[in-house]
Amino acid sequence: MRDRLISVAVPVPALGLLTYSIPGGVPVPPIGARVIVPVGPRTLTGVMLGEVAAADTAYTIKPIKSLVDNLAFVPSDVVRLTQWVSEYYLAGPGATLAAALPPHGLTARTDRFKTVRVAALTAAGIDAAERLAAHSACADPGPKLGKRQVEALTLLKGAPDGLAAPALSERGITSAALIRLKSLGLIAMRHDRVDRDPFEHAVSESNPQGPREATAEQRRALDTLRPLIEAGSFAVALLHGVTGSGKTEIYMRLADAVRKSGRGVLMLVPEIALTPQVAALFRARFGTAVAIQHSGLSDGERHDQWHRIRRGEVDVVIGTRSAVFAPLANPGLIIVDEEHDTSYKQDETPRYHGRDVAIMRAKFANALVVLGSATPTLESYTNALEGKYTLVVLNKRVLDRPLADVSVVSMREEIAEAGDDVVLSRPLIAAIGERLDRGEQSLILLNRRGFATAVICRQCSATLECPNCSITLTIHTHGSHWNGRCHYCNFMKPVPKVCEKCAAPYMERVGFGTERVEAEVRKAFPSARVARVDRDTVRRKGSLVQTLAKVARKEIDVLIGTQMIAKGHDFPDVTLVGVISADVGLGLADFRSNERTFQLLTQVAGRAGRGERRGEAIIQSLLPKHYAITLACTQDYRAFYDTEIKYRKTMRYPPQVAMVNVVVRGKTFDDAMKAARELANEARNESGFALLGPAPAPLTKLRGEHRAQFFLKGTNRRIMREALQLALSRKPSLGKRISVDVDPLSML
Ligand code: ADP
Ligand code: ZN
């Protein structure tokens, strides 16, 4: 028999598809099966992607070393999805596969479990426990038992499958007590393999609610959405519901219907911190058939969850971006909650958008996608208006709760009154004070970390720059020390006492971030319980969840944070939201900055007044008349959309056209520009799109590399991709120095 050739992807980012031969007589494995292959001097586990015709290559094709599976390990529809991602985003198959699989997904041959000791009653133990229950008053069940041992028997009586030793020890039952019970023949001990439980970091406060009566708007939405599920064909619905309109309840009811029809449910959420809350709600309603997948889990946890899904033990998967690749069989419903959230876009290769991959996955699976948001992206809303998506609207908060009252404070006036350095306006201070008096909570948002934006020498105007990036260092406090830190590469150094350029001792801090806001709130309200969440405070695993749980338990009066606090949390006692410097984002050289600002303000205002008391939002801004701010105040999405889409059309920006961003790196700036010009000129030979640039990237230097960039703009992504591929094939040496971003969200 002839050798057959197969195409194999190995999860090594730099590697493309590899071709191997399968010796005659050995069966060709199915797509998605693992194979062990030689790669240079190494031996790697890869995934079979398909059979290929006799290859016309200069090099000799090596045979595979061995087959791991004779069934697909990665489900074939997920393999197909990764191939689509790799093609659409111009990313290598190795990188794409690595993004789609759990850590060590290919190397682990068997499922790894944690083992625990489990105690269970024996027949004699059941007797003893029953006698104990019957004679609890006189308490003489036979053998002399200590208090702990009696407690253990009582607990175990209620658990026919036994209880894990760690769970017992949490209740004060030591292993000595268990050993004694075992020696009396009352209990047996066994070892069980259990999945590590990712819910141990979950917010336990989220009160699990049972099904309840749907509101009239929810019913109408469900009447539109249910038939789309029953049809069993591909469809996309945009659920545009104001904050607090009860979108989660709709997701859960749809999920229930899909599970009952025997298909799976995949739900994507933007933030790791939100996953436990949503997961806890779903768990409360659907029990243990829910799995959770996100990058905040430990490798072991992710691995366990991946295998649980793969074994078909769950029918609901909740997770962040990468969960879109979960090995869930036969998904019938894919939910993308907060579809406008930028964390759905991966900012390294493959630069995929979780929402768009979800839509493709649904297309392959004949499933319904529900995109939910109070502030849909211009892209999704345009698709809905054009009839590509079904638009479902929730205009009101549940139980007729009003939206928050939003007002704008002009910071020009505050500065005129109180000086340049004012952080908290008088109306905001008064409002926080009222909340403290009434025992209600406040959220204060500033979308900028650190204490000060920079330090500047008052004599020569020099600032503290990052040596690796073209950016000034942000100033953070560290006890009584001041440190400058780069938010791109994490370079850090103490702020010098004197200027490094002119030696003058006048280093002044300018601008402010969340650390400063925290200090100001503590100063104004010394007895308030204050906490801060931003990327600096949440480095520690679980700390964000812990802080949010404290807010839920009302152990925090004022929570300060970056956009993290604007997302989906549902805290009924928050009645005030303050926004400091609402215009932070408006100055950025990014055509989406208006949209981002509008989304952020509307979302954060939506955190106020979700309980029985009415909410208020106070927005501080230097640009109080900007439409992104005034329309967020009136929470008028449609007016914002109509204004913004005109600007995008005039300027030919997405969604009017599609864009591809190409960044070229070099050792020097000239080097980067030269390479970018070469590549751009090759691409210019093709037609069907506009090419802008090359020009210095807004961050001309990043992590020690110089950067130039150019954009492709056009209506046909395939033509742009092919032009780039062609250009790259003519300049193969540049392949390692570029990053391609299809549908970029960031222009940096
Ligand atoms: P959204 O995601 O649209 O901002 P949520 O799903 O968080 O809104 O719902 C807002 C609040 O309303 C939550 O506290 C939720 O428990 C409650 N809620 C949702 N639906 C109902 C309902 N039908 N009856 C009563 N309360 C509801
Ligand atoms: Zn840096």
C-alpha cells in the first residue's frame, strides 16, 4: 500500500501547516486526532487537519512517529473553526490551534485529576448514625464516641455518596477522628478523582434566583427569539436592552429551551471577574451541567473543564473569549453578552474577535447567536438595521425601575473656582456624602490608572520616559515612594529627586489617575470604607472577585476603579455613580473614541439605581457639550448611533469599510519604515482597496522595537487578505517582523 500524506498543525505559534506521511497499512486518523510528529530535532504532538494530495516539495516528507487517538480529540467542527480563524485573520495554524486548546492540551495523554480521600458510612456506621439520631437525648449509641466523631457520623448520614476529607476538616472533623471511626468499622475511606472546582473563587453572594415571571418586554423578546431556536438554522439576533432590563433572564430561558431540545449552549462573557457571577446564576438554575472556561483559571482547572466538556458531561459552557473554541458538541445557542466589549478581541496573534468567531461557529452548527448589549457596536447595530440580524429591543428596566438621573459637571467651572488640581467636584463630594449618610454605596470611575499621569521638571519641562517605549512613565505610589512605570512594558524606576536632564529639584506631578482619586476620597471622607479596583489591584488571582463580593456584602461604601467597574455587576445598593474626567478617551487618535466614551458612560451610569432606590450619575468633564457625553446623559443610543454613523460614512471608517492594520517592526525607525514601504509597495500592485501609509505607528517604539504601520481599507476583506499574502510571499524575510490585524479595534 502507498504512503498517504496528511496535514498537521502543531501548537507552536511560528509554525505553519506541516506535511507528514502515514506508512502504508496504518489507518489514516480522523480530522482532529492527535499525532506525534518529528519537528526538526523535537518531537511534538499535533492535530491531524486533513489528507493532502501528493506534495510537490523540495524537502523529503517524514513519516509521523505514532498515532495518539483513533477518534477526534479536537472535535472536527472546532478544527474547521480554527481553520477559518487562521485564514480570516491571516494567522498561522499553529498559533490558532494554540489559542483554541487548553494549556498542555495536546501533551497530556490522560485526564489529570486531583485525588481526594472520601469518607462514607459502612452498614455498621449507618446503624450507629441512626441510633444516634434516635437517642440523641441520652446519647449512648454503643462504642464510646467523641463529639467530633458523633458529628462526623451525623454529617455522613446525610451524604450517601460520602464526603471529601477536606470538606469534613473544614467543619472541624480531623483525620484523627476519621481514623478512629474507620478502626471501629463505622466508615470506609476511598480515594476519588475529582475535577478541580473553578467555582471556589466564585462570588457566593449572588443570590441564586429561581425562575420567575417574565416581564411583558421579556416575554415579547422571548416570543421573537424562541422560534429562531426551534427553526434549527443559523440566525443572529441583536438583543438591545437598556442596563437593568433583564437580559440575563432571557439568556437563561433560551438556554433552558435549547438544553431541553438536546443541544448545547455556549455563553461568552467579557470579563473574568463577571464569569463567576453569571456562572453562579446559571449553576443555580441548571446544576452541575455548567462548565466554565476562561483564562483566569489555573492551567489544571482549564484542563479539567476542557475535558469535562469534551466528554459530553456538560451542556452549558460559560467563558471568556477563548471559550468560543470549547469542545461542546452540537451547540444550538451561542450567547455573546456585552457584545460591544473590546476584551472580545485578542490583542496578540491570532487577533480574532470572539463575537465574530462565535457567529461563524453558529453558522457551521446551524445555531442561533444572541448578541446582547445596552450599547451595541456600530457594526452590529448596522447589521440589525440592514436586516442581517433580528433586532430585539428591551426599552425598560425590569419592574419599571427608572434609569439613573445623569448630570454633567463642567470641570472648567470647577477649576475656575477651586484651581487646576481639583479632582472631585463639589456636586460629586456632596452626593457621596449623602450616600454615606443614608448607608448607600457609590462607584467612582476614572479610566486611567496610577497616581499621576507624569512627572515634569518645572525648569526644563523634561518628563520621565520609558527607555523601551515612546511613552512617558505613569506615576504610582508605593508606600511613601514614588515610582514611574510604563503601562506597556512594565519598566519601572523610582522618581528621581532632581531632573535627570537639568538637575533642578523641581519635579512636579501632573495629571491624575485612580490612585489619586482614592486618596482624595479618603481625605474627604476619612471614615468611609473605600476600595479600588484597577489592573494594579487585581494582579492577585481572585482579588477582584473578593473586592466585588465585599461590595455585594455592603462592606465597602465607595468603590473606585477603571472601566472594570462599569461592567455588568448588579449591586442593588449602589445609588450613585461618579465619573471623573469623562473625556479621557476622547483625545485619543482613534476613530472609535466617541463610541468608546458613549459606551463606557452609558454602561457605568447603568450601574446606579438597580435596586429599589433611584440612581444618580454625575459626570465630570472638560467637554460637557460633546455629543458622546450629552447623549450618554440622555441615554439615547439611537441618537448617538445616527450621529456617529454619519461621521463614519463621511470618513470612510468601519462599519462603512473594513480595515486591516499592518505593523512592521525594526531595530531602528528607518529600518521599520523601509520594510513597511517595501511591503506596502508590493501590496499596492494589487487593486480593490485603498492603502494608507506607511507612517510611524502612534506608539513608534514599543518594548524596544521601532514601529511603522499602514492600513488597508476596502469593502472586500478577501481581496485585502490576498493582496497582503501575495506581498508577503514576495518579501518572505519580512514575515517575522510584521503583525497583521484584521478588523483592528486599536489603532496603536
Ligand atoms: P441587564 O443584564 O439587562 O443589565 P440583568 O439581567 O442584570 O439586566 O437584570 C437586572 C435585574 O433585574 C437583576 O437584578 C435581575 O435579577 C432582575 N430581573 C430580571 N428579570 C426579572 C423579572 N422577570 N422579574 C424580576 N426581576 C427580574
Ligand atoms: Zn515601556
